[in-house]
Amino acid sequence: MSPRPLKIVVSFASSAGVAPTADGADAAPARVPARRGRKPKVAADAGGAAPRRGDDAGAGAPAATGVVVVKVPAKRGRPPKVRPDVVVPTRAAATEQAEPKAKRGRKPKPVAAPSSGDVGVQAPRPRGRPRKVKAAEAVATASEISDAVDPISAAQSIAPLTLCIDIGGTGLKALVIDNAGHAVTERVRVETPRPATTDAILRALLQLVAPIGAFDRISVGFPGVVHNGVTKTAPNLDVSWQGFALGDELQELLGKPTRVLNDAGVQGFGVIEGQGLEMVLTLGTGMGCALFIDGRYVPNLELAHHPFRKGKTYEEFLGAKALEKVGKKEWNKRLKKALDQIDPIWNPRLIYLGGGNAKNVRIELPQHVKLVSNVAGLLGGIALWRM
Ligand code: BGC
């Protein structure tokens, strides 16, 4: 196919919180995302990022189908009930993981601090015998997980601003947060284009972030193994991601320094306490796993592809395809079996269950297993700049 000229439709999110929807085939980013080995030609104009230099988009990659701003309006009246075993990542959590700093009247949490060197000495699990929550409560708990964010105004924000991107097998999400972990924009989302090639995803990302406003740096959560900004595997995307210099490409395209980490790792930075061994399991298109020791990330633990039962891997048993195939009841039974196996092998002090399908969890959870919001996948992005 010969390249055809494409134009980008850039409009800005209204105060009502609705971002523009891309205009089908005409709505493509301003440049062709560079292929491996080629230098990008034109950078996107993402609200103060590098200027766009023209329209030379190539053919082939499908345009993103639309942009949706996910925002649940705050309820009036009584504050929402949040059970103690639901971890809803807060601005403070993300900030404290990233950059413990003194707060008025409060000692900073000892999180993400360098290990003391006391290898093998670990903070205990939450006290008391593991308390099982009743099934009915677990349902309520899962339904309380909200991906809403409540942005502050840009004028109130503290520089630098980080554009946090979460590349998922089903959705691409983005949000700008300030240096104190406050969301400065709403969370925007677009379906992951299929086939999920490097070109198609970069195009969709440029389109997604074009109206998002100014930012100073970029953090990306990627669903596969990442070494120094280069993606090595991407089981739920396209083979073109093997050996793709994603960090460099985005930096070139958006004109801002970029860091990339495995998505479960980013999610973890948004929720961990920074004490002892903490494990994050994400239940989405794939199954993510991240380990943290005293707040330090152990990179690229790919438990998802380890054999679990009957010759199948954890991901084959618990990924989105499996959920769709066997239904919630059976999927929950599988999740329980998986937790029963993982827990006594790794003995983490805390296990966090996140990802888009955490909302489908219906099993009884021991006290040290917590459900977390998917927004953590974005808020953790700030920590990448403290590593
Ligand atoms: C990948 C992991 C990723 C997980 C969740 C798995 O298929 O191997 O690296 O964290 O999916 O996206």
C-alpha cells in the first residue's frame, strides 16, 4: 500500500470531562511512528511537547477508534465507604513511594528506601491470624474499586509533570500527575488497536495524549519484559515489540525524557508500603507479577508464563481469555488455587491484586491480600524517576 496523507484531529478535553473522539481513518497522529532502525521524522504536538512538523503518516496501521475519559463524579454527601482491605492508590501513596518527603506533622513512610542490608529480615504480615473476609463482603469490596481520579488544576500543580502511560492488551491509558502525585488531568483511555503493532500503538498513543496538556517527562507501563527502555517480550501484543526501543521512540516523538517499566512494576509502585517482601499480581488481558523488597523493585518476574496446572500457565488459566471462556465462578476458583500455590512459595508480607479484572474477584481474601484500583497502574509512574 502506498502512503496516503493523513491529518490529525486535535481538540481539547472540555471541562465536562469529555475528550474528543478520533475521526475514524482521518484521525491519525501527525507522524508515522518510527520503525526499528529508522529515525522518526515528525514529532507530535502534545500540548507543549515537541512541535509537529508535518503530515507524513504512512498507511497500514489502524487509527484508534475513540478516546474516552473515565471519570466517576464524586458522590455528594457522605464520603464513600472504603474497606480497610481495599487499597485505593492515593496521591500521597504514589508520592510517598516515589519520594519520601517530610510532611507537616507526619513522618514520611519508610518506603522505597534503599535496603538496610538486613537481608532476610522482613516486617511481619499484618498482625493476627489471617482474617478471611466473607464472600459477600469480598463482592462489595471488588465493586468499590474505582478507577476515578480527581484532578487538581494545573495552576496548583507542582513541577515536574509526568505523563503516565499504561499500555495494556485491551486499553491504552494516560494521565498527567504532578511531583506530589496529584492527578493534573483526567484519565483518558482508548482501545488497544489490533493488530497491536509498534506502529499502531504509537499512533494511538500520540492521538490519545495530543489533547492532554503540558508535561515534562513520560513514564510508561508496558505489558512485557523491559530492559533499559527496550521491550523484549509482549505476549499480548504483536511480535514487532521484540527488541523495540520504546523509550527512545517516545522520547523522540513527544520530545520529553521517557522511562519504561513492566506494567505490573509500575502498578506496584502505586500501592506498595515499601516494607518487606510485597507482591503485586495484575489480572487483566495477561497476568502481571511484580516483587518489591523493602520498596525496591525486582524487575521482570514473569510468573504469568510459568506452568501452573495441567500443562497450562498461570496466564492461560487466569488471563482475560480464560475468564471469558470459563466464566466468573470458575475463574474465581482458579484464582484461589493460584493464590494458594503462589503464597506459600514466595511468602510475601502483602499481596496486591490489581488490573482490570480485579473487579471480578469474588473469593474470600486473607488479610494480607488486598484489592487495588487499576489507576495505580498510572499513579506509580512517578516512581520511575526515583529508581
Ligand atoms: C506479561 C507481563 C505483563 C502481564 C500483564 C503478561 O503476559 O508477560 O510482562 O506484566 O502480561 O500485562
